[in-house]
Amino acid sequence: MNRGSFRLNLDRTVSPKLRIGNRLTFSRSQGQVLPSPVVLNALTAPPTLSVTGPGGEYFTGINLLTGRSFENPVASALQITNQERQNRLIGNVFGEYDLLEGLTLRSTLDLDFLNSVQDYYAPSTVLPGLTTNGQGSRGQAQTVSWTFENTIHYTRRFGTLHNLDLLAGTTLERINTEGISGTAQDFLTDGLGVNGLYAGKTFVGVWTPAPHSSLASSFARANWGVADKYLFTLTGRVDGSSRFGRDHRYGLFPSGAFAWRASDEGFVRRLGWFDDLKLRVSYGRTGNQDIGNYKSLATLGSTVYVFGGSRAIGFVPASLANSDLKWETTDQVDVGVDASVLRNRVSVTADFYNKKTHDLLLDARVPSSSGFGSQLQNIGSVRNRGFELSINTVNLTGTVSWETSLNLAWNRNRVLNLGADSIIIDPYGVGGGAHQSPTVLKVGEPINSFYGWVYDSLASGQPVYKDLDGDGVITSADRTIIGNAQPSYTGGLANRFVFRNFELSILLQWSVGSKIYNINRSLLTAAGGTANQLVDVATGGRGIPTPKIGNTFESRESDLFVEDGSYLRGKNIRLAYTLPATWLQAVHLQGMSRLQLYVSAQNVFTVTNYTGYDPEISEYAATNLAQGFDYGTYPQVRQITFGFSAGF
């Protein structure tokens, strides 16, 4: 991975009333992305097959255990081109003009320009190019996002008690994307790689998507402070999104907050306990439109058919319209406290929140008679309750200083309603791996719960599951909740030490109580001698019978694959040294005010009982309904960085 960036910020006061400026960032990155099946292929590759042949070439011959060509993971990782390049420009220009004393007009134009190119080429010497005599594709996408915001801001203080702050404005946002990609296969030579797609004997196709979306918003905010002790805030905004049905594009999202700086009260000061004490309460409604484009519309897709004895191109319905599609909304109440004691050497922030999300945007299965498998709908509601605690301390000051920051978070999630259903097994679009899909949405249970059978014992060489409904037969009715990916709590601990010009920072991160559904374990215990397996298959393990010919492990969804995902990770360690100013002057760097050299390490160590590569796994299948699944997940890398920062 190669990455570079440039940043430029400019501000200018044109006159006592007029100010202008800009913020500009340009970045470029280029890197090789590991092809998706490499991790799984490496895990299942038979150890009896060699990586290379007698001549030193990568072995891609027949795997005698399967009768198919060997998907050599080393060859795939080193010979397949799967490169991404991105150029991105993010910037804005703004102008502020004081119409009257305390009354300011501001206009801001933001631009986000992203150009990305992805090249893929699998040569004829490695799968999947082996079966097609090479195959390649190139895709390029250009996305331009702009936002134009205008606000008018009024501030005034009335006497010594009252302070008023008013803001109103409008925002227009537009996202335009243009893309093109082409795929070809069957090449005379691999020498041209992706640059020789025109020479492919078989032209697979070309695609030219051009999605776009718009958002129009109006908003207002009022802050009123009384004696700097009682702080009131009211806000309201109306957002209109092109992604929803014609009659449901606009949503109203109000909020309100009250804060009381109790430390300014005489009776609190007389206690002598607090340097600062603030109590807060707030309510707010937010909306979610993250569903992609055109989901409320009936779309068409191209297809190939035979007409009059000739190949013809036509169009067929590709999605089912839903003109009633609307905003997913979340109402949240938050109660918090900020406190500082011991001359501000200890500060605490604590928040309790209760969030309820209505009209969830979910893909729902529809009758097959409709001609479609699913339709995006607003279904049901979910509640999240939690508590967040942050403690910051100044432990030492002087020549040696030491600061500590502790963050803890608890969250409890529960499905409250699913419309006409009380349970949705294997929600549409989530999928699974290794013939497993243990995802479920069930009223009263958390999102990202796992659903399957409960292991009982071994009988006649095969695993037996518990008969939960007591009918004497193991059926799908015996499935139950077997775990969920929600942790009991998460935390982080940061320590910063400073001695003279040296600075050491250490960040620890942990998660307790989450479960991981390890689909890899199912894949590596159920092959029946056709692929590499876990050592447990040979030595014995929970639910694994004594190995013998024809005795394979049944891989239905069960708690045999649910593991504890708790972990403690050394997330970041950074050591820095700031050069003395006299050194800079001695080497004639008077224009440089500060120069710091540093080395940092990320993901230094991990303590966990999880048997997979990485307990800190992300969501599977690009959906928040499939967190906690490990199916060929590439682990986070340990990274060492050397660098410097300078000030002029």
C-alpha cells in the first residue's frame, strides 16, 4: 500500500466585516488487495500438495481428493492482480459577512471528488484464470459530492444574565457517480495483463452505472443561557431525500436539551467537592436514509433471450417498487453528568441513553408469485439502552507527567417489533458460509443473535442435538438462540507519559462477553477427507467423532461453532522525541518551531481464548445484521510506523 496526502488551509480577513477561507485536502493511495478466497483456500489446502512443481512453477494441477484443479492460495496471492487506486480531493470555500453587530451570514460550498480504479487479472496459470485461459477486468468510478450551505447566525447578550444564540439555514446536497467497467477472458498471452483486455477472445460485458441522489434540508437552532448556569437548546430540521417514496421524502427531526451548571450554585460551592459540575438531559430524533439509490422505484435490468432464432437483448423488471418507503427514525433520550474534582485532576463524564428505532429499513421476503424474492420495507422497531463512562486523571505533573483516560461502554439491544412476524430466520440478503446461515431476528432478543441447534452428545459416531420441544425427533423446531455478537461491555485505557522531551503513549482496548460464530470451524471439520482439517478431527474434540473412513462431521448450525469473542488488545504504542529548539537553531532551521520524531506500533498483542485469527471481526456480508461471523476474515495487521511532525 502506497499512500500520500496534502493539506492546505487558508483564512483571510478581507475587511472588518468580511472573512473568507478554504480547507483543501488531496490524497492518493494505491495498493494490492488480497483476493477474497485466499484465506479460506489457505486454510483448506491439503498439506500433501506442494506449493510449487518440480520446475519451480506454482502447482495448479488436479487435487486428487476433490478431482478438481487445486486453488493454490500462494499462487493466487502473488500472481493475481487485484489493485485499487484512488485519488480524492476534499475541500470547501466559505465566506462570512457581518450584516449587523451580532448578525452574521455564512455561505459554504463543500466538494468531495473521488476517482477510483480497480484492476483485476487472473492469469492462465492460476484459478480462476486457469479455466478461462486468463480473465481480467477494469472498473473506474468517479463520484462528485457537493454541498451548498447558507446560514444566518445571531448572538446577543442581554444584561449580565441572559445570552441568546440563534442559527437558521438551508443545505443542498447532491451525489453523482459515473462508472464504467469491462470484463474479458481467453487471452493469447498473460504478458499484457489488465492492459490487454481488448485482446480477449471472449467479451463478457461492459457496465456503465450512473446513480445519483439528492438531499435538501432546512434547520434552526436556538441556545438560551441564563447566568451561564441554565442552558437551553432547541433545534429542528427538515430533511428531504430522493431515496424514498414520492409522498414520504421529507422527515421532521426535532431535538431539545437542558444543562445545569450546578457548580456555580452557592450551596454546591460551599460543599468544596467539585471544581466543575454539570447535569444534562436531552431528547432528539434522527433519521436514516442509508439504503442506496432507487430502492423505492421499480427498476429494469437487461437480459439475453432468443428471438426469431437470434440472440437478442431485452429488459425485465429487476426490483419491486415501494412508494411507501420512508425514513427510518430513532428517538433518543440522554441523561448525563460532567464533574471535575481535586483541582481538575480528575474529571468524569457519565451518560445513560435510551434509543428506540422505528420503521426499520429491512429487506422482507415476498411471495414468489410476485416474481421477486424480496422488497425493501419499513418493518418493526429496535431498542438500545446503554451507559457510557469516561474518567480522565492527571496522575503526575512536573518533570515526569502521567495522564490516564479510561472509557467504558455498556449497551443492551433488543428487537421490539417485527410487524406481522415474531421471528425472521435467515433474514433476506444476509447469507452465510459453508452452507450455514445462523442469523435470526426475534422479538425480545438482540440483533445479531445466532440461531441453531444445541449439542448434546455423540451417538453411533455422530453428534446428537437436544430435543428442546420434547417430541422425540430432532427437527427445525428444536432450534433456539445460541448466542449473540453483542458484548457485555467494551473499554479502552490510554496512558500518556512525558519525561523531558520524550513522550510515550499506550492504548489498550478490550471487549467482554461477545460471541463469535466461527464458520471456519465448520468448514475445517466437515470435509470428510477432501480438504485440510483442524487437528481436533484427528485428536478428538467437542462434537467430533473418532475419525474413520466415511465418518464425517455434520455441519448444521449449532452451538458447536459459537465461541467466546472476549479479548484484550494492545491497540497502539507510540514513542516520540521532540528535538530541542537549540538543536534546530544549531543546524540553521530557525524557521522550524517544532520537530518531533516518533515510532508507533498498532495491534501489538492480543489476549483471547478465541481460536480464530482475530476476535475483533467486522460485520459479514456488508450488513449490520451479520456481525460476529468469521468466515475467512482477514485479520488486522501489526503495523510499525516511523515518522516525524514539524511546525513552522
